[in-house]
Amino acid sequence: MKAVVFGLGGIGLNVIQGLKLAGADMIIGVDLNNDKAEWGRRFGMTHFVNPREIEGSIVAHIVNMTRTAFDQIGGADYSFDCTGNVEVMRDALECTHRGWGVSVVIGVAPAGAEIRTRPFQLVTGRVWKGTAFGGARGRTDVPRIVDWYMDGKIEIDPMITHRLSLEDINRGFELMRSGESIRSVVIY
Ligand SMILES: NC(=O)c1ccc[n+]([C@@H]2O[C@H](COP(=O)([O-])OP(=O)(O)OC[C@H]3O[C@@H](n4cnc5c(N)ncnc54)[C@H](O)[C@@H]3O)[C@@H](O)[C@H]2O)c1
């Protein structure tokens, strides 16, 4: 299975963990911030792309990366938008494989924003879907996810990059904006 994750914040990194658990062979992480490459690798990303450092479009780049001798068409089996940027959502859909590619919108776009693509992208067999909280059913799935954490199957602790006092809460927002933190915990 080949997958692409756009945006390597706390959400994208957890998607990478999920992909690893699901047995993905190729996990491509895409981010504008090169510092996120190390984070991605830490959780199982196999390739990193900074869209600002490639020639041509990110869609063509990913299609090329996923092309093989047996599959001259190329495209990811799954892609995930973890940015909330509607242009990225479009790229995420269009870099999936025709016939069976599935692209999942996780990022929350600004109020009123709209997504677009050519209908051809869907009529050729791609699926565009979204998820809130991973589609988890709270009563049955959350205890299972907690067990995975307790058994060390998934890692959460390394994502807590900062611990702040309540007086420093504004620093927490700065850290989020600058991309320095993954998750900050406010202790009060
Ligand atoms: N659907 C849900 O259930 C759910 C739950 C929680 C959060 N979210 C949403 O998921 C998104 C990600 O959350 P987060 O906490 O990981 O945010 P974050 O800000 O920590 O991470 C976003 C990452 O995307 C990167 N990025 C931004 N623009 C990009 C672009 N054009 N191309 C490539 N990378 C780009 C940033 O550099 C950053 O590393 C947010 O929109 C958030 O609101 C959705």
C-alpha cells in the first residue's frame, strides 16, 4: 500500500502511525516545513517531499514517485489532507490512483471555503471522503485506542513537545503558529 500524508503536524503524524499499523509499504509525507521530515521519519514515514523544493506540480511528483515497472500509471492508494488548505485537498485527491484511490479530508478549512476539482477525477474512480475524529465510535473504539496506547502500539508521549504554565498560554499559540510544537500541555 502506498500512501501520502499532507501536513505533518500532530494529525499527520498520527495518520502516519495508523498507516504503519495498517502495513503501508510507502508512506510519503509532504510539508512546507523541512523540520517536519525528522518527525515524520520518527513515526514511520518512508519519503519526504517539500512542495517548494521540487520542479513542477506536487501531483505529478507524487505520481512519478509511486509509478513502478508493473504500474506505469502511478498514484497513491490513499492520501490524507492534514492541513486544512483547500488547494492541498485538491492535490491530495488528484495524486491518488485512478480506479481505486481514496483521499480523506481531515484538515478543517477556513469558514466558507470551498473545494473543487474536475469531475473527471471522480468519474475515473477516485473517492473523496472526510472524517471527524477518525470515524471512531466513542464507546467501543476509544477504550480500544487507549489499550493500544497502554500496550505501546501507538505513541502519544513524544508528541507532547512543550509543557506550559497557564500564564504562558499565549506562548502555546505562538508555538503552534510557528510550527515549533506538535502538542503543548498547559499545566494549572
Ligand atoms: N477532522 C478531524 O477530526 C480533526 C481533528 C483535529 C484536527 N483537525 C484539523 O487537522 C488539521 C491539522 O491539525 P494539526 O494539529 O496537525 O495542525 P498543525 O498546524 O500542527 O499541522 C499542519 C501541518 O501542515 C503543514 N502545512 C501547512 N500548509 C501546507 C501546505 N500547503 N502544504 C504542505 N504542508 C502544509 C504545516 O507546516 C504543519 O506542519 C487542522 O486543520 C485541524 O483543524 C481535524
